[in-house]
Amino acid sequence: MDPAGPARTKFQLALDAGAAALGRHDFAEARTAYGKARELEPLSSLPALAIANVCQAEGDLVEGQQWLKRSAILDPSHWQIWNSCGNLLSEAGLPAQAVAMLVRAFLLEPQDPRILSNLEMAWQYHPRSPQRALPLPPSRGPWLQPGCRETGDPIRIGFVSADLAAHPVGYFLLSFLAHLDPARIEAYAYSATPYRDTVSDEIARHLKWRDVATLDPAALRERIRADGIDVLFDLAGHTRGNRLPVFRLRAAPVQISWLGYTDTTRVPAMDYVLGDPSHIPAGEEGRFSERILRMPHSRFCYRPVPFAPEVADSPVHRTGTITFGSFNNLAKLHDGVLALWARVMKAVPGSRVILKWRSLGNPAFREMILARFAAHGVTPDRVSLRPASPHAEMLADYADIDIALDPFPFSGGFTSCEALWMGLPVVTLPGEAPASRQTLSFLAAIGNLELSEALVAKDEADYVRKAVALASDPARLVQMRKTLRGIMASSPLMNAALFAEGFSRIVEAADRAAREAPPPAVLHVGAGYRESGADLPVAFSGWKELRLDIDAETRPDVIGTMLDLSAIPHAGVDAIYSAHNIEHIYPHEVPLALAEFRRVLKPDGFLLVTCPDLQTVAERIVADGLMDTLYESKAGPVAPIDILYGFRPALIAGQIPMAHKGGFTRTSLMQVLREAGFRTVAVRRRVSHYDLWALATSTPMADADVRVLVDKFIPV
């Protein structure tokens, strides 16, 4: 229920104030503002939903769930409630339940890309992710011609993220920025959150900072284009606060997914994903809609925080028992992970495990975690649950752990680096999912074969064997704590200058490839004379136009008809533009023409076709307006009779091929395109122009990506 009138004004102001406070991470102020909104409108589901989101941001998942239940009672049809339920369950380490809630949200609101992003993330944590079973989108989105750059000018790159702060993304990015050569690379940061801290300030000292949290996708795209960005990096993927919609709109000639996300984004306009040989092994390219770029060692560069304490002695000598541990996000700890860890603990009598995460400050949630361990035979006295603490204190807590256990299929990222830096071996189980190979990537970059053999498991049984072997060799644990830092510090993982050079070369290669690549080609069907014939829509500016016409006198690039495009090779063009042609062939010939269109289109190409809208014309005829002038064309007035049968002056002049032999309504045009094998079809009726515009692709596309193409290529 939404209020109206002045009450809505106060109510909306309270909600807006809460959202602004939440964006600043001022959780107390956010609660106050949302509480005021709830007082103003106690029957609205929105304040309870908003308070639930504050609880989740604070890590209080139990209270968050209670507020979501209240919100659902008030309005079970509100998709955002089920979306938030899914996010909360995902963070609680219950990916299957999370997916169910997010699917419910999607069924209520299939057009919102945030739900699809949350589903992508929930599947990242799921032990039986169907990623390979999901169809990939076409790999080409909107095209943007590279801008002019003087010889010797640096390449302009941009980083888009809501995590340019004391966050793994911020730390990893900061690690090498100082080593970029400004004569080669000029960097910009587009911060998608109002929150800023000392890490943000340090990042800003190395590049040009842009606060873009309040910009919508179109405005952000224009900001990026105005900065002349050549290569744009998305550092979020489908994580919270992402700005993927601006990448769908093509904000830069080259767009690369990196750092904050491990898998394919499924965004057609995302050109590349930046990985490494461990993250994306040879042969795994088919998993991605993007092309693959690989750093020579690791996709990460690690720089420890300056306040990291010295490595402490292995606690087994102090406690007499082996202590396992994980400071990973609890979203990664599904029941399969806890079951395997329980097998490890059962194989090491007397061993304990320490978990640390922000949601473990809630007693009810702690009881839930203890119950999940107990279900696998590990009693509560062997499990220590610690809430979040300041970063330095968290690092000091590694002094209480002998061996770190890596979750799967979403392994540790920055957490694994910090555990290794604090002298802990990290037992990991890389699998098929890219997210499962993060720790493997770190170990490969460290380059110590003996260390990798001791820590990288082949399967669950090997995981248990390796953990037990380490637990059975306290002397080896002592040695690791003494040597790990030195090994890491001298490895490519922490060589910022080496990383910056490899990164710069990849940027230069991607920029060079974009500049050397031929522009996309559009087949312009029925183009007429080059000087006086039909023009391409302005959205095709920069494309290579291939003009096709039946009349040799028009001097086309290709002589042919819609029914015979044999002069065009299979998959030879990126797009086809056919304006007011298909009404000139008989209905039984239309499928043949569309089959030819599909044959010459590249798999990631699209068809843009226009024709008269007979439904609108029929309405004028029914009103006895068969001969009424509808509009003035360059060739003269056009009446419904001209649209039905062909332009009369042209027919009188003997141009019989200009006669109309068929026609379409919105529904019939959509139907014939789908029957021809086009998987994605969007048709726009322009009633005031008496025409239809259809955009069709041979491969499925997400609704958000279809809207981008429609808005770009089809006039209103």
C-alpha cells in the first residue's frame, strides 16, 4: 500500500533519507529514517523491507529475516521482498533456498536486471551450478568507434565499481596503480557509491576520480564518453551495486570484466574478461560470452595492508590441538562445505574450527551454524564463532589458527591472500567454476611447487588427506609460518611492477585490436542510389555500409534481391537493414527472404526491418479514409490506398516492382520472424508514422540487452 498526497511526500522523504544514510554506511541514521517512514505509513511494506536491507548490511541476518516476513505479510506481491529474501538466504549459506526466492522475484518482475544479477551470484555459491547449461548471449552488443588519439598520447582507461574502498576490490586495485606509466596509461575511477574512506583517498591519488553514484546508466555512459575512455573495466560483475547497465549501453570502445567477478557476465557488449591460466584454463573459453585475456601469472596483484601484524607461532604448540579456520564470507559455506570440513575434523581427533564473519555476532544465527555442524557430527564445543572486528584485529586472530580451510565452489579471494600472508597454509579444492580457482591462482603465482602440491586437492577425499597430512606434521606448520611471507614477497603475486607491465601490455593490445578491427558491416537492402536513395539510421554511424539493390543502375555494392543473397557469404554481415521491402514480396516468399537474412547474418548479428502497419492503416480505412492523405513524403502525398497496394505515382510510372504484395500487423510480423527461426524479436508500432519496426536476432538475448538495441536503432 502506498500513501498519497502530502503524507506520501513526508513518507518518500523519509525513505530517501534512509537510502542516503544506507549508502553512506550510516546504519543507525538509516534505521531512524526508515522507522519514521513506518510511523507515517504502518501499512506500507516498504519501510519493513528497507529495515531488512539495513539489517543485512549490518550482518544481522536473523533480524533481517524477521523484517522481511513483516513486509511479505503486508504485500506478498512486492518482488523486492523476495529479491531481498534471496539475497539474505544466499548470505546465510543457503544457496538452494536463495535461488528459489529469487526465481519467485523474477516471476513477479522479469524485467529488472538486478534480480538476474542476484540469481547469477546465488548460483556462484551453489554446489551444483548450472552455468554451463545456461545459453550464452551473442557476443556483440552495441558498437562504438574508437576515438581519435594523437600518436604518443596515453590510453585512457576507466574502472567502474561501488567497491573502491577498504574492500577486496579496492585493495587489489590499489596494489599496482602507482606502477602504471602515465605516458602509456591514463586512469580514471568511476565510484558508484557515496561511501568513501582512506583507501578511496589513496586510490584517488593515482588517477582521476569521478563520483557517479547519482548518475543513471545513460548519464554515466555520457560521462565516460566525455572523458574519452578507450578501455573500460567493470570491477563488479553481478555483485551488489554493479553498474552493468552502463556496459550494456556501450560506454567505451573496449569493455573488460575483471577483479570483482570471476565468471561470464552474459552482457553482449562486454568484450573481454581478464583472467589468468589458472582462473580460466585453456579449453574453458566456451563458458564465457566474452573473449578471454590472460595475465601471465595471476589476475590479481596482492599488497598486504600496512597494519598487518607479524606472523605468530603456530598455535598447536600452545593449545596441544590442531585448529582449522576460515574467515570467508558465510555465503560460501553451504552444507556441502560444512560436511567436508566435518570429515576433516573427524579425521583429526580433538581438532577445532574457528569461523569469523560479521553475521556471527547474532546469537540466533550462531545457533543455526552450530546446529548445521552438529548435523554432520561436530559438537558445538569444537566450533568457535567470532563476529567481525576491525581489520587489524581480524588479522591478529589468525594467530589462533593452524590451517585455513578454503570453501568451494567459491574459494577465497583476498581472504586467502591474507591467510597465506599470516603464515597459514590454505587447503583448497579447485573445480570447474572459475570462482573455485581463486586460491589456486594465488598459489600458482607464488610459484612454489611443493606448497601447491601440499595444498591443492584433486577431489574431496584428497582435500581431507591433505588437511590431515598438514595437521599430522606440526613441524611443517612451523616451517610454513616462518617462510610463507618471504616466498610470497619474492613471487609474481606481489611484484607490482611486473603486474603493471603485464596489465599495460594487455590494455595496449586490446586497444590496438579495436582500432585495427574493421567496423561492423550492415547490409542495406533496397538502398537505391547512393546520392538520393534511402539513408541508414544514424545509429549505424561508423558502420561499413554494404548496399544491395535489384537495379544495377543504382550502382549498388551487390546486385540481388531479398530472395537471392547468394552474392553475400554465409555469416558475412553484422546487421541487415531492410526498410519497406518485405511488403513488396508475396506472403509465401517472406519465409524464403527471412531464411536468406538469417543465412548471411553472423550468429551475434541482428536484423532491423521496417514495413507499413496495416492495423493502423485499416483503422483509417474503416473510418472511410481510403483516399485521405496520411502524410507528405518526398515523392508526394501518401494515402491508405498507397500503403495497401503501392505508391500510385510509382506504379503509374511503370515501376511495377514497387507494388505491395503483402503486409503485416505487429502480431503477424512478430510471428513470421519467430517462425523463420529468429529467437529474439521486438516490434515497435509507430502509430503516428503508420509503420512497424522490428529487431530480431538468431540467438536469445536478455530483455535488458534487447531494450538497449531497440532504443538505439528504432526511432520512437
